[in-house]
Amino acid sequence: MLVSAKEMLQKAKAGHYAVGQFNINNLEWTKAILLTAEEMKSPVILGVSEGAGKYMCGYKTVVGMVNGMLEELNITVPVALHLDHGSYEGCLKCVEAGFSSIMFDGSHYPIEENVAKTKELVNIAAEHGMSLEAEVGAIGGEEDGVVGKGECADPQECKTIADLGVDMLAAGIGNIHGKYPENWEGLSFETLDAVQQLTGEMPLVLHGGTGIPDDMIKKAISLGVAKINVNTECQLAFAAATRKYIEEGKDNQGKGYDPRKLLAPGFEAIKATVKEKMDLFGSTGKAE
């Protein structure tokens, strides 16, 4: 059964570890992440962007697939199904479809409008027992076609949004989505520290977890980050393993063209990546 991300993140913040949000794009992705979470005895958050939701035939299809897998694979660890960077309309659709967690990204609105819309969603999420993530200060990089450099959020604005009753807060701290450029300046721990000072117990979220050096990840967790989003890294691992399989001509051997065989190396690569991240974030064994 899907659960809200609230309790798992409060435990993570108190225990100084982070829960990974791994974005899903299809059946292979979802199955690989769920099996790894069960194997590692780690809580997990399945992230679905609006683009991926559309690709997988809508949110109801996603909910049906995930619920079916939880049952068929006998998953016992806590699993949240979370809308990633949702619009206001997208959030409402996910409430209706049966997600257990949503993120409203109002970072591109003026702060007053971000506050007003977040306030409404706080009430809606509470009514449905869902967790709600809000964002302040745009996260850089390419995100559904929008490219931005890593910005830093205003800690005071973060406090304003945190005080509305959201369950987790994504604050821009110089992080970006996708691959990090050569000239990236690194995370702004000053910003993170200032946000943490003002928001207290609130679990903080680090977007763009791919390519941030391990020591920076660990430092971010020590400063209150309890949820880390990983997407690009799984995509790169999947692509590299699939490329290797085809370049070695394995799709031409026997029934190597069968999609179940063709996608198997990529599936295993996702599992290996997720495993590595769960160990790094410290969530391994935390669901026991």
C-alpha cells in the first residue's frame, strides 16, 4: 500500500540520513526501483514528472501499475508515489488518481502567488492524507524543456512557505537538473544552513542529485536534507548498458531481440545505481 512521504522523511531527518526519490519512466524503471528498495530494506519515493505521467498514459495508469507491483512483488518497505515538479492542475489530477504525495512547483510565480496556491494545496493534501512538497528558488538545468542555472533561494521566503504547513521543502542551493557543467560552483552550503536555521524540523529536499560529489551529498544530509532526487543517473546507466548489449551484437544472438532480453542489462544497471545511492544516502536497512 502506498504511503505518504511525511513519516519516512521525518524519520530520515531525525536519523540524519536521506530517502531517495527515483523517477520512473516505465515498467522496467518501476520494477527495478521497487525490487532494490525491498532488497535493501529502504524506504523509497517513486517520482513521476508531468512529462513521464503523460508518456505512461496518464496518472491513473501509473497508480494502477505501481499498486499492482506492490502486491505482486510483495513489497513490504514504505513506498510513496510522488508527483515531481507538478503544476497546480497536475497536483489536482494526482490527488484524484490516487498518488500518495505531490510536489507543487510554484517557484516561477511571484512569492505571493506561490504562497496562495501552496496554501490551497496544503488543505487538499491534508484531506487526502497525502504529503506535499513545495519549492522556493528555481532549480537550474533542463526540466521539461526549461533551462536555468542553479539559483539560490531566499531563506526568508523558504520560511514563509514552510510555515504554511507543507511536509517538505525544496530550496534552490545552486543545484541543477541533468549533468553538471564543468564550471559548476558547487552547492551553496551557506544558503542551505540559513534555510535549515529558519525552517527547523522541516525535511529539506535536494533536487538534481546526479553528479553531485559524495562528500557534498553527505554534507547536505548533515545540514537537514532528508530527500534526494535522482533521475538522470539512472537514465545514463540504463542507456550505457543498453548500448553495450547492442554494440556487442547480443540482440542478434538467438532471441536477443526479445524486449525482455534487450532491456535486461539496463534494468540491472538501474538496480545497481539505486543500490549505490541508498547506501550513500544512508537509507539502507532503515525500513526494517
